[in-house]
Amino acid sequence: MPLALAALASPPPVAAQPWPVAPASDGAEQISQLFWFTLVLATIVFILVEGLLIYSSLRFRRRTAIPTFEPPQLHGNTRLEVMWATVPALILIGLFGITVTRLGDLNQIPTDPGIMHIGVTGQQFSWTFAYGNSGVKTTNDLHLPVGQQVVFDVTSVDVIHGFWAPDLFGQIDANPGRVNHITYTANQTGEFRGVCAMLCGAGHSGMMFRVTTQSPADFQTWLQQQQSGGGPSPAAAPGASPVPGASPAAGGGTGDPTMGAMLIVQHGCPACHIIPGIPGATGTTGPDLGSHDNVPPVGQRPMIATYPNGTVPNHSPNDLKAWLLNPPALKPGTLMPDLGLTDQEATNIVAYLETLK
Ligand SMILES: [Cu+2]
């Protein structure tokens, strides 16, 4: 178990990559080609210009202490001057043309009704993904089928965020009150990192997500698992309630603290909270859940959040669960987002938090 937990450590884990960008979608491949083309061209120009500069400095350097004659005085060379103005201009115009054409192609958002849409919602400080009309939602965990074009409908509920998975495509802004679209087709299976590319507040640096690209068959299996109320893996299924947000008072069986620890990482809690035992949980936007300044760890606290109306003032596992299932409903205006947890997921997270005594 510790191994699996370490593998899920925040930020979302991905294999180390030798290059900052290793294209894993058709679109990223095109952007990458453009990048390399520009780099090679710029390198040739750089070597040519710097080479001439170094050559001229050495070849025409002053060789005697005091010049005894005036060197020949030159007044311009029209042919040379026209050349060094025209050649760079032509190169730049060419690059501009290629870039604009390619970006135009990449920005074509298909309207074909058969194409899968994934709703992307940024929120301080997590990402929620909604898969077409399947009813499936995930937090900080994006799954994509390989070889299948996907349109992302990107928005935000608070401030401007930047949706970006560098290996898969360029970034696009997530603006409140507006839906931006971006599309790409993943072309290899694997795990990739995604980030918020827009400084959006104190927890910005932790606002990361993991992209898992799978074969279409694996993707469908995963989607069905999610639909049947499962957690991140089939192991989470036993006792899972298929009704998200089911009444916390109903209990919901016993939780699995180990599963809870994984869910805490998966849902991005480490970005905002210090949570003992969770790797990378050093966020300071939300309350510190460990013991500090005479405050006991969360499992021992008499209260879990201060509600203005005193609805759930105490700390019992059920209070904690009710809070996790929908914080804004209990405390309007709270920074703690509704993570879209299922009843069983909340039970598992509570089970972990209760171990912090
Ligand atoms: Cu952000």
C-alpha cells in the first residue's frame, strides 16, 4: 500500500521526460514540428551572424599599437544592405504564414454531434471534468481515449484559470461566465501532467491534474466503473453508494482509510491543506489539519468548521462527511469547493481524517 500511495503523491505523478514537451496528441505533434522548424531556422541564422561577427572581429582587428595610416573608408553597400533586410523579412513572413495556417487548422472545433465533449471547470484550486452526458465527473483526474477526438468545453466558476496539459496541446483560458473550446486527439497511452497556467491565487501552484490516456476499450471500462458508483479503481466499489451526495445521516457503511488517503491526493486536497501522512500536503490556503499551535489534529477537534448558522457545529464523522459532500451548502462563500464526492468516497476520506488523532 505505501507504494501505491507514494505513486499517487501530489503533484500528480508522471514518468520523467527528457524533454519539456513530448507530444502525445496529433495537435501537439504539429505544434512541436513548428517549434523544431523555427528552432533550426533560428539556429542557422544565429550561427551565421555570430560566425561572421567573430570572424570580422579577428580578421580586421587592430594589429599595431598605433595605426600609422587611415584604413580605407567605406560608405555603404547597397546590395548587402538590401540583402540583410530582405532575407530576414522573407524568413519572418514565411514563419508567420506557416504559424497562422497551422493554428487555424488546430483551432477548428468540430460540430459533429458524434464527437465526445468533456466539460472542464476550473475552481480555486482544482479541476473538475465532466464526461459528455455520462454523468461521470472526476476531480484533477482526466481520462482520455487514444485515437478519439475530444472537444473540451472550458470554463471557471471563480477567477481566470489556464487549462494546460503541455504534452497534449497548448493552453486555453478558463474564464468565469464563458465557455472556451479546444480540441485534440491523444495518440499514445500514458500518463501526463496538467497544470493551471494562470496565476489564480494562493493555491495556484498545487492546481494540477493528471491525464491518463487509455485505449478506447479501457476508457469505456473506466467510464462504466465510474458510472456504477465506483471510486478510482474497482477496489473502491464494495459498499459504494451509487447516489452521489446521498444523505450523510444514512451512514453509508464503514470507510477505508487507505482508500481515503488516495482520494485525498486524487481530489487535490494537498494543494490547500497540511495533512499529516499525505505526501506533498503542505498547502496553506485552507486549515492545517495536523496538530499545530495547541490545536489538536482534525480527528480530535471539537469543531470542524465555523458555520455562521451553527447547522453542524460539532465534529462527528457524519458532520465531517456532510461538510465534505458539499461545503458551500453549509457555509456559503467558503473557499472549500464541492468536490463532487460520492457518498462512499466521502466516507473513505472521513475514515482517513479520523485516523489523525
Ligand atoms: Cu488556477
